[in-house]
Amino acid sequence: MFSAIYDAMEAEHQPKFYVKNGKASRGLEQPARAAILLNAFRSAGWPIQNPDAFGLDPILKIHTERYLSFLQRANAYLGSSAEGDAELVATITRDSSGNYPLSLLGQVEWHMFDVFSPIGSNTYAAALGSASVALTGARLLRDGARSAYALCRPPGHHAHADYGGGYCYFNNAAIAAEELSSGGNRVAILDVDADHGNGTQDIFYERDDVLHVSLHADPSVSYPYYSGYEDESGKGAGIGANINIPLALGTDDKAYLNALSRGLDIIAKFNPRYCVVALGVDGHVDEPNQVFKLTTDCYYKLGEALFELGLPTLFTQEGGYNLTTLARNVLAVATPFARGADGAIFPPEANRVLPGLAWATRCGRMVKLIPPPPASPEKHDDNECRTGEATSRSRGQRSFVFFSDVCCAC
């Protein structure tokens, strides 16, 4: 059974300050994102659980004590402020080449690399909750779960060991990967957010036990601009364990899935014990930043390919800001992992959760029809399943088939 993890404290992070094109407004990363996803999970009949308690030790394996102390100091200052909605915002370019400032405002400039990540009175607690959600997902995998979804908010992949930015404060995917790597396990991180996960790359850049593969928009023209280039392949022991696959603005489904296939082949050769997917769906064609032109069908195929990789997989939520399409795209990725004991991917009522996608019973399981038929799903003979033009792919010991009118794993 596919399960989601969420901490109610995550909703208390409510950033107010955001600047784009010289105009101040609320940012895109708001509590409504999590609320919409939670409602979709409940409608789909998926269980939602609270996170376990882990303390600060797992976070300190990734982030510095100085950074943690800064966030705690900021939290204490804002908690005692007479202005209940006050926020701390970086206003100058980060420069870590000088001496560390004593002033809290100076430390904001040191530890936050952009103006997109204001720190409010509940930001620290929400970030702790988000990290605990990821750690709980990692624990579920270590206990034998095939998959888990960590509804992490705020997101994390832009956060470095000593500083945050890009809506991110603690690097949830990195914290989970570190937890999974204990005991000598090899871990692969696949980042499918439209923006490069600069923080995750930096954290594992000199390690060979954690593979970082990222599909993202060309950083020469897209955020974060200075990180995510193809020649950034690791350092020292980590040479070859960092794979960037930058893609052109406007990339469509076909080009994206070809790049994904390349990334999954690299992961399969790495032979990890676990896979962590930094799940951003901000490459969808209707996303406000309009980076890629991906469809919900592409996200379904992404999830299917991940499932066929055969690894225990943890999803940590990253980007995705169109409140109309967010849940549909996240659920499309997760769908192949939500198989019941009878092999069904979804209960029949899930059609109302994912409008625009239709399902039918194929070979004893629920599979997606392309394009959706006008009528409701109907039973058919298993012997008739292999219709339409098919292309077969194999990865490792697993083989799967993509059909032009049916996605079927038979």
C-alpha cells in the first residue's frame, strides 16, 4: 500500500515577502500546495501518517551546527518580536569569503542566498517537520516498504549544508539519503524538479556512495544559473557520482523521457540499495514559470519507469506551483507504486481524482488508456491486451512495454 507522510506544522510556514520583476508579492510556495495534495490523497483512499520524532542528530549529519544555530536564533528573535508577521529576508548578495558576522541580520545575508526564502516565526518548526517527514519515509523503506511519499513543505533541494534559498531551509532529500546510506548502503538520488538541486549536488559532491542524477532546465538561462552544468561531475572520491542532464527551455514529453531513460540507466549501473526521488512537477506545461512543456501523461510514464527500476523508492516533494494541476501530476507519478495485493493500481473512484486520465482493467490490474475513452472502464480479455504498436525496453533484470494506446506492464 502506498502511504504518504505529513506534519501539520508544515502548514504554519506562510511566507509573505517575494520579489519578481521588481514587484513584491506573496511567493508561489504557500500552504495551499500541501492542503491540495492532502485532499487528493484522501480522495484516492491513500493513508496519511504523521512523522516519527528524530531529534536534530540526523539533520546535523547534513547541515552545519552554525547554520542550525542561526535558524534557531532567527526563530527566537521572531518569536519575541512585537510584529507577529515579521520576516527576515536576505537583501544583499551572499559572500562567504570574509569573516562570519555576529549580527543576526548579517547572518541572514550569510546563510540565505536569495530573496525568495523569507524566514518567519514558524519557518524553523515547519522545516523541522518537513525533515522529519522525509526521515520517516526513509525509515519505512528500511523497514521493508516498497515506496513512501514524503509531503515535504518547505521543499529542500536548494538548501546547502551551511545555507538555504530557493524556498528551501533543510535539504530533505539529502537528509533522507544520508539516513538510508547508513550501514554501507548505496543510495541514488534522482532529482526531477525543473530547477537544478544545487544544494543536493554540493552536499554529496565528494562522495561515491550517493549518486546524484538531476534532470533540469539549462542553468545558463534558468534558476539557479550558477549550478547544474553537465561538466559538474563530482570531486575527489565523488568523481562520476554527480550527473547533470540539463534540458532546453520548452522541452516536451518525448525529449524528457529520453533524458529520463538515460538517467535511469546510470542509476541501474550504480546498483543502489535505495532510490530517493526529489519530486518536482514544475516542468508541467501549465506551471507559472513555464520552463518545460510536459504533460500529466509524461509524469505518469516517469512514475512507471521508476517503478520498473525495481528499487525501494522514497519521494520527497519539491516544486509544483499550479494549484490546479499540482495534485494531478504528483498522483500520476505515484500511481504505479500504489498497487494493491490484487495488482490494481487505483480504486475505480480515482477517476474523479485525476480528471483527464482514464483507466481500464488490463491483465488483472488497472492501467491507463491513451487517449481516455468516452465510456467508463470496461473489462476485456487478457488475450486481447497486446494491441497497438509496442516498443520494449529493459533495464537491469526487468523488462516493460510501452504501447501507443495502452501503458501495460504485462
